[in-house]
Amino acid sequence: MKWQADLQRQWAEISSRIVSGTDSTLRFAVLAAHPDDETIGASALLARFPRSLVVYLTDGAPRDRRFWPAQVEGTSAQYAELRRKECAAALAHAGIESRQTFWLGGVDQEAIFDVHRLAEKFAGFLAEHVPHAVVTHSYEGGHPDHDAAALIARLAVTHADRECPILEMTSYHAHGGQCVTGEFLPAEAPEIVLELAEEDRRRKQRMLDDYASQRLVLESFPVGNERLRLAPEYEFTLPPHEGKLWYECMGWPVTGARWREVAAAYGPELKMRSSAGEGDRATLVS
């Protein structure tokens, strides 16, 4: 179909410009589920293209204190403010200012239950800022909010009046009961690797260090090369892989079955992407 050919053409052009790293005019919208996800998956991209924008799906402060780091005290609002401050300090190393960050207002671990509002807000953001591409998480069962970001990005782009490529950055997923970081689940999608020079690695480590509240979690993420790929056309009503998802391994409240049950309501909107004529766009369901 024409839209698929257009996406492949746009990917070829954008990926070439990313790899060369010489075109600072490129502007990406990085949709991160939580503060620190952008550093894990796209620190080099942000540093190479400092006109980019970072959009946070949630404030990174779950309602349930069981999911807070042991050293964090205070209210949920105070925890969220701490994460905002860490975010500002970390992004400054990549040349991203606070005015380039935006918050959609989702609740950590609960974004899937607020898809309609979050997708509409992100669609409005894309219409206002018109990035060259969206960069977000892959649908891989690592965290329910990561999967929600993949769904919300697809809904917002489907709802837009222009074709905007969705690229993916790596996060983490389960394999054999273990957590795998820095790799994608296999998919038929073109991929590039950003080679991080020593300066890039030092910068990324400084960014990770500024997320002091998340230190124990971030220790498991290597400071190495970063991968990007064109997002596959996911079937969000099916599990991303066989076996337990990582957030099921962790015993978090949202299960994969419950996540997919909610996501199924948006299937008709996503299917319009492949059946719509030139210029047609979906309307998000309530």
C-alpha cells in the first residue's frame, strides 16, 4: 500500500540522516513512559539532535508505594517532583532544556486505563509541533506503560492528518524468565545501531547518574550502543511473545491479559490504517 511505501521511504531518509549525525535540523518527539526511559534508549539521539522534544506518558510516581524505591519519602506529588528535577538535570547533559519536555499526565503503571485521553493529548502535541518522527517503546511486555506508549503512539499517528514515522528505542523484555535489555524482540523491521563513542558513553552515564532515585534499577542497564528501528505493525490483542511477560514475572498488578483486553477496544481505529484511503484518518473511540 502507498502508506507502507511512504513509510519505508521516510525511514530510509531519516535513518541515513541519523547515522550520519550531521543534520542538526532533525527534530524527534521521544515518547517515554517514565523519566529515565529516554536516557536508556535514546541518549545519543537526543544529544545528536538537540532540537528534539521529550514527552513523558506518566510522571513516574505510582500510586502504590510498594513500587517506590525504599529511600524515597513524602507524597506522590513530591516523588513526581523529584523525578521532574532528575529529568531536567539528566537531559541538560544532552542539550535538552526543560522547555523541550512535556508531560501527558498519566499515572505510572496505569497508562493503559487512560489510553483515550493520553492518545488525544499526544495527537494534539504532534499536530502542534510536527516532528520528523516519533521515537517510543516497542510492544514487548517489559512494562505495561511501555506497551501503552507503543499503542498510544500508533493511535495518535493514525489520528493525525499527516504520515509520521514511528521509530522504536530499546527498553527491556523477558526471555527465559530473565530480563533482557538493549535488544529488540525479533521482528521484520529495519534497524540501525548508533555506535556510542567514549564521549557518548560518559554522557549517558552522567545522565543515568542524575536519576539517583532509580539507581538500583538503572544499574542493570549497560552503557553501550543504542538501537533504533521502524516500528512494526503490531497486533496489540496478541501477546508480544510466548511465556510470561516481564511485568507478570515481577508480579505487578496489570497482567498481559488485562492489558490486551483494554487495548482490544482500539483495534478498529488501528485497522483503519491499512484500509483507509488517501487522506482518511481514524477517530479515537471513547
